Amino acid sequence: MRAATLLAVITLTALAACSRTSPEQKFVNDAAAAMGGADRILTITGIVIEGEGTQYNLGQDLSPDTIGQTFNLTDYRRLIDLANGRARTYQTRTPNFAHWAGPASRHQVQGIDGSIGYDMLPDGTTARVPQPEAADRRTELFHHPLAAVRAALDPAAIRTNLRMEGREILLDVVSEDQAFTLAVDADTVLPTRVMTHTYNVMLGDVIVTTTFDGYQEVDGLQLPSQLTSRTDEFPTVEIRVTSQKTGDVTEDLTAPAAIASAPAVAGSPSVNVTAEELARGVWYLAGQSHHSVLVEIDAHALLIEAPQHDARTLAVIAKARELLPDKPLTQLINTHHHFDHSRGIRAAIAEGLTIITHAGNAEFFHRVAQRPHTIVQDRLSQAPQLARIEPVSNEMTITDGRMTVVLYPVTSVHSETMLMAYLPRERLLVEADLYVPGRSVMPFAAKFLDDVKALNLRIDRVVSLHGTVVSYAQFEKDSLAAAATASHGP
């Protein structure tokens, strides 16, 4: 520990001893004083924050480590009922990139009432969110300095592990069964950030951090005008405050009655896997929103895609082994890194499969395989295996002389690290996201059609890992129509 840091901790402890106040309590008192006083903070029952901001495309950007794709947030309004543990956020979200749902803005309303999380949908209905998401929203209540310091002032709060890191003093707090870490600037004693632990299906145990900048006077308090959040090293959202007001929140933030009386939505999803034989030795494993393909190759078999989560991928693997009980399943081809298409990677590794993926994803998947999953133990944490990952930089062929699968890297504004699979004998093209049959907006289809034509492949059917299996003629028709719409407008 540096001499200055050690001196600060000793001084903090000594001053607390002189005043018969614990160092932890003094830390909280000083933070409250810097913001405007404990008495003032404890009388505040709510806050309304308005502004604009930026939301990042976590897990869905062009490559695993890029953060160029963002959404502009406008009409941002967050109401926090501090006294009753409720909040509601209104915002309009507009992508600044080619989004699969199109360029249109979407208004969102997200709420939390105690342990009940809900979304108000554009059609006027309300949907209860799964319990893990609701738990994250409840924890998010403390990601504002007013809420965090108010909770830390509660005599029932548990305050431990006072320490210094650089120019910050940190304290761990447990309030109302919610745990967070509060950090303050060693000089101003104003809160600098709040950190909480949570679970991400892809990333495992993560720390969500919100930092506070640009303090300004609001109703006799010092409050930040910029809040920036990240999940571990990944930025998630930045809010630039244009207006904020403390006091009673007049809007009713209780969960709608139909939602409050509805049963909780479990975090473990139900899974349905269907199997359709597309050709000899080739099966389409569908049944829900994200699909896979099973291919029999001589003495073994391979899967294309491990989507969504452990439950889906393990069910797909079980179905594959049911269809080919005498053939070991040895390889998994991943189409791209986007989390909804790769959250089953760890389950596939646990089941002994070698992961074949675009070279641009290999290092990221190695890191994913090594991340701790202790908050929720997934299959790989329960049955550890060494990750075997085979990167693909150029065209790659897997064949036994009878069955052949050719992998081609594809570059798209959807993802720069994609693969598509071509089965020449069956004349099947397997792809994800670039073309989705039946979808009204297809921003990637026209370029994808050009890429496919440039390879001079003989294709009868396109197997979409979203949607359905369609003829090549239908794929071409839809892609040309999408190009015409893009050129001339809807």
C-alpha cells in the first residue's frame, strides 16, 4: 500500500475513533455531507431524471471486442420511488447501424416494483420479465448515488470492508438483502461509482459498475449529470442528464395488477427440439426461435450452432445423439459470436465438442470458456473440460468422401466474424441472421445474395437458423425485394 493511501486509511480510522463513530459509519456520513447532508438525503422519497444517452450493443456488435454499434436514447425519463423500491424508465431507442428490425425508433417502458419486473409493450399490453432480469432491475435501483447513500445510511445496513483503491475509498454495503459497493473520491468524498455482482449467461459472474460525473446542485443536493454503466469491461449505457428533480414521485409506479397477480417467470426456459430430415444424414433441429443442423459424417457427426443457453444446446445435443446413437458427436460449427447464437458454446465444450468458428471469435471463446460461473453454475462449471477451438480464416472443407461440408467466412454489417456452411451434394446452404424468411425487414439479405452468387454455388434450398427452410428461388426473390425497398424506400 502506498504511504499516502495508508495515511488516509489511518486518518479515517483515527478520526472515527475520536468521535466514537465506526470508520464505516464515518465514510457514509462524510459521503452524505458532501452530497448535501444526511438529513436532507433521508427526507428525499424519490427522484425524476430526464435526459438522453447512448446504449451499446452488448454481445451483438460487429466482432466480440468492438463497441461501434450503438443506440441513441432520446425522451429518456427515469422515475425512482426511493421509499418503496420502485422505478420506471421511459426511453426511445434508435439504432445508428443496420439493425435486424430496421432503422425505426422504438419506445420502451421498463419497470420494477419490489421483486416484480415488467415491460409495457407498444400494443398496450404488459409482460412480466423473468426473475433474473427482475433481480437485476431491483439491484439497479442502487446505481444512483442518492439511492446508494440513502441505503447505506440505514441503521440496519451492514457496512464492511472499508478500503482504498487509488484515489477512491470503497465500502461494501448490504441493505434490504441487496449488496453493492460504494466508492467515493478521496478528496471530495462525493460518490464516484457503485458496483454490484450479477450473472450473465454468456459471461458468467460479472460486475456491473455505474460511474458518476459532472456533479451539479439540484434541490440543495449535489447530484451527477452523467451516469455511465458497464458490465465488466463492456460499456452498456451512458445517460446525459438534462433535468432532475427530487421529491415525491406523483406517477403510480406499482406494477399493473395483472402483472402483480401473475406467476413469476422462471429463469430456466422451457425447450422444444423438433427434428426434420432435410436429406440423407442431415437434420434440421428446430422447434423454437433458434435452430441447429445435425450432419452425419462417416464415423462421427457434427452440429451447426449452439444457440441461446445451456438448456437449448444440451437439448439439441441430446436430440442429435438420439438420432445418431452410434455416431459420436465431435464438432460444433458456430456461425458467429452474437450471444443469442453462442451462449451454448460452454455447454458444447462441456460435452466434449470441438468448436469450429471464425478466427475472429477464437480468442474471445477461449476467454468465455475460462470465465467463472459461480453465481449460477452452468454445465461447464459442473463438468470442466479444456476448450478445443479451431479457428477458420479461409474456406474450410470437412469431408469423408461422401458427405462434405464447406465453410465460408462471410463479412456483413451484421457481423464481421461469420461463417456459412454449404453442403454441395445436398445443395443446401446453412446461414444465420443474414436472411430470415418471412421477416418484413431484411437489411443484410441483398449483400448476402451477392456474396453467395460470387461463389458460384449450386443451391436448391437455404436453411435459415431463424425462420424456415426455403427454396433458393425464394431467397433470391426476397433479397432482391429487400434491395429494391432499400433503394426506393418503403
